[in-house]
Amino acid sequence: MDVSHRSSSRHNEDRAWLGEGQSETQLTSITPDLRAETSDEDRPAWDSKIQYVLAQVGFSVGLGNVWRFPYLCHQNGGGAFMLLYVFLLLIVGVPLFFMELAAGQSIRQGSIGVWKHISPKLAGIGYSSCMVCFYVALYYNVIIAWSLFYMGNSFQYPLPWEQCPIDVTTNDTVKECASSSPTSYFWFRKALNITNSIQESGEFNPIMTGCLLAAWAIVSLAMIKGIKSSAKVMYFSSVFPYVVLFIFLIRGLMLDGAMDGITYMFYPKLEIWGNVQVWRQAATQVFFALGLGYGSVIAYSSYNPVNNNCHRDALMVSCINFMTSVLASLVVFVVLGFRAKNIALRCVAENLGTLNLMMSIESKQHLVAPGWPWINTTDPSSVSLDVYREWYAHHGTMVGPNITDCSLEKEMNKGVEGTGLAFIAFTEVMALFPASPFWSTLFFLMLLNLGLSTMFGTMQGILTPLMDNFIIFICRQDILISLCSCALGFLMGLLFTQRSGNYFVTMFDDYSATLPLVIVVIFETISVAWVYGTDRFLDDIEVMLNWRPPVVYKYLWKYVCLLAMVSLLAASLLRMVFKGPTYTAWNQSTASEMTLEYPGWALAMIVMLIVFASLPVPILYIHSMWKNRRLHDDHSEEAASQEVHRELYTKCSSTEQLDSNSHHQVPSEEDGNHPRITFLPIGSEHYRLLPQQEEEDEEEDTGL
């Protein structure tokens, strides 16, 4: 028996949720083969399954896997955080990812069309997704521009960030560089030319403006020909980062300190499971790692054949995403271990040099404990880190404050996040490699590919819904809409090429995407689990795949995922309110970073970004309610008008018949009866007062 027939008994129960404007058709209202034929005639499709998988992997695997996940793992208990991440990935990430894949593949539209089809009252979910995608595209392409800048500067020997420049006026090392490091100076002064705070906007950075223009040009060229063009680029942009990561891992394992970094990474600290903030960070990372809520997952899956096994795709892409995060973390910790070991050994050499100088001025024989061999201060390279630390543990209190401890663990504990990891820590390590320009070029080419593959998916999350829903207005001018979107993105992206632009990138990354996306996914889950119905949704998936997914998904969607998303939203809001939004600024005079609070206008900007992205959901819900109410009132007026016409017609024949008929046809409230119109279910079963109005009413009820 057909699944749609089996679920018909549940349709009437769902009408109270669906509302007046809800289409009562199933998502898969016709057979898969016929549906594929009808929808594929004018809709692009993937050339092969490998294209689609690479596109989904390329979108979900991005810069966050390289610098966000390793940082969280580093800060939150290493192996214990990984176990927590896998747990949340299985009970929240995979079910929601599967839900978006199935919805897009079944309805074969972008995010706007999918949620409008499920319930017109929730059409705003798709518009909010597009808004957040646009926010992300604005600042994400700036990171691509930074990668282009660094890759262009990698074709030099020595690398421009290997040594501090000389101040021509004083013929000495530039003070800002000497007080920090060559890599920090190059990043903050040469690349960004950054101001001391977000309130000092400064002029535009011409080099970064040019790099941003180049980045948007690359994206627009890939978008002009649609998914087939971008999919061909994916063959390189999705695979190349894995090649580079494996090369860096093999090279990194040969470095001194590599095993120390890996040991630090996997050493479990189970006590972190009792920290609410660690759960919040793990859930947020699961949420963003899979790209939930952007609409890009839905857009990509909408180009699939309707009988594609989207459940297997959800498991496969989620697994690849996690393994990529682990691989990237291995590379990062190997490199950070090598970096920490070098810093610690430099510390040993500096302390031994200071101690040797002290000994040359004044004899310090009393510093040596009886029976303890004197440490070799004349040849620091012969003193290992362990030997020095053991010596310092015995005699450190006797040599004065000028001699310090040199701890590898202390250096490893200095977590480096985001841009600091890529553009400061990694560049510092690559400057120590033989043939450093080669390794630098390889690394930033990898970052460029990771950024572009995610950027392509983000743009599909914007363009696909627009082209699906505004086809009448744009007349299928794909090239025009792609170029206009990219041009608008570049113009608005000039905000980030000011000297204070990095602070706005941080603002957008921390606040413009986080809360709105969580809100979007909450409404997505509600629309599928409670509005459309999990049983009906599983019925539709069974029609597509010819097998029914496990019933556990029903309870995960209805309760676990929804509760997890609401908890994440509440935790993020409470953290934002009680801790207060802050950002890290670079102080030129002290050559150090400091944490500052956002000024009032910046806080207002943060609130506006969140509100504008979330606003389409309530606005379109209210608009749909108002529209349905007007439709309901129109039907009531038509019904009253028809009753009047019937009465007048009867009155022409007999006054007595009018009286008897009117008493019979219009029940009184005293009798306990209500007007017939209030008993009728609202939807496709409206009562038809006149035969000639049946076709018109049916069109209005199904939303055509």
C-alpha cells in the first residue's frame, strides 16, 4: 500500500498545526521517477555522485576545521573534548544534517522554497538563511583575500616575516617588531596596518582592497556558470587541502617536539565534562562544522536525483568532516609542539647566557648544591630542556629573578586561535623550515582552497533560493544575478578593508552568524518535527529511498535536537548578556594584544545584525496569518452573501415558505448549534456554497 495512503489519517490531525495556508500535499506527492523527470527538465543537476560529495565536503570542511577545532580541543581537555564532540555529532549534528539533505532533495528547491512548501507561515526561515549566508560571505571572502596576500608574499627568500625590519631613521630594529615578533609585526602592521581600536577607523588599506577584489572575482567566475562550473573547481579545491595536510603531517612528524604536541593533544582531561561552557563550545562547533542553517546543504542536495541515498550521504559527510578535523588537529599540534620546543630551547639558551655573564662578573660557587654537577653555561646547545628544568627545580630559587623556568607545557598552554594560528603561529614555524617559501606557498594555497570551497557553498545558499523563488522577476538571468550579488558583496566588504577592518571581521564572526543561525535551525526543526510531522516526513523519505530510516530519528528531531538547540541559544544569550561582547585589539605602542569592550555604537550594530537576520521569520509568519485571516473573512462574506441570495429568491415565491425555510436553515444559539461554517475544517476541504466557485476556492486553498 502506498505510504501517502497510510499517512492520510494523520493529515487531519496535523491541520491544526499546518494552518490555513498550508499545502496538504506530501513532499513527495508523485512517484520519484516521474518527479525526477518533471523537475530535472529545467533544473541543473550534478554530473556525478562524486561531484556532489566533493561539493558537500568542500562546503562543510573549511577554515574552522583547521584553526577552530584544534583550538577548542587544545583548550578543553584534548581527547575528552573529542569524545564529547563525537557524542554531540551523533545525537544532534547527523540528524539535523540528514533532515536538511532529505528536505532539499525531496522538494528540489533552495531554502526559501523548502520551508515555504512545508508551511507558508514559516517561509521566513529561508530568507533568514539567505541573510546569514550573505553576512558570512562578506567576511569569509576577506579571509580569502588575506590568504591571497600571504601567498603572494611567499614567493620571496627570505620570507618577509622572518626578520624584523630596520628603522632607517634610527638604523635600529623597529621598536614595535622588537617588542613582539617578526610574524606578529608583519601581520598587524604590514598586512592589516591595524588601528589601536575599532573606534579608529583609519583609511582604506589599498593592498587588501585589491586582494578582496581578486577574491570576489574568483568567486564570481565560479558562480557564473552555476553548480557544474563550481563542481569542477571542487575537484581541485576539495582534494588539494587533504594532500597538503598529509604532506605537513609527514614533515611535521620529523620535527623535534612533534610527539610532545601529539601527547598534549590526546591527553584526556575528563573533568571538563562538568563545565557547561565546554558543552556550549562543542555544540557550537558541531553546528558550524556541518554548515547547518545556511541553506547551502539544502541547495546542493536539491540538485540530486530524488532517489539518491541522502542518509548515507549524511553519515559519510559527517564522518569525513570529523576525520578532517582530527587530521588538521594532528598537523596543528605537531607544528605547535615544534614551535613550543624551539621557544623553550631559546629560553634555555638565553638563561644560560645570562647565568654565564653573571658568573664572569662575580663568582657564584655557593649556588651549586653539594654533589650536583655544575651546568654547562658555555655551550647551551649541549644542555637539553629536561636537564635544564631539573637543574632549575633544584637551584632556581638561589639564582635570582633574572633566571627563569623554561617550560614546554607553558608554551603549549598558550592557545592560538583563528587568524592568529594561521597568520602568526604557522608563519613563524614555516620560517624555520628549510626551503621556507615552498612550505609557505603550499600552506596558504591550502587555506585559499579551503576558503573557496566553503565560499562556493555559501554563495549557493544565497543564489539558489533567489533563482528558484524570483524566477519571474529575474527571467532566469543567472549570470546577471550572480554578478550583482558578488558586486554587492565586494562593495559592502570594503568595511573590512579599513585599517580597523579586522575588528569588524571578529564582530561578524562572533555575533552575526552564531545566534541567527541557531534560531534558523530551531525553526527548521520545529517546522519538520512539529508542523509537518516526523511520521509524514519519514513517510516521504521512505518513498524516496524505498526503505524507512530508523524510528530513532523521530525522537531525535522532536525532542533531543530541539532541546539541544534551545539550550545552545539560551547559553549563548546568557553569555553575551552577562559577560558582555568584547574583542581583542592590537596596541601599537606596547606591541601587544589587549581585550576591549565594544563601544555603544558597535553594540547597537551587533544587535541590528542579529535582529535583521532573524526578523524575516516573525514578519512572514505574521504576514501569512494576516493573509489567511483575510481569506477566511472573504469566505465568510461569500457564504453570508449566498444565504441572502437564496432567501431573496425564495421570497419571490411565498412569504410563508421564506419564514419556514429561514427557521429551518438558520439554527439559533439557544438550541446549542453554531453556524455551520465554524465546524468546517480549514484547508483543502472548505465547504463549497456554489458549484461554480469550487475551482476558485480550491486554487486559493492550495496556495496556487
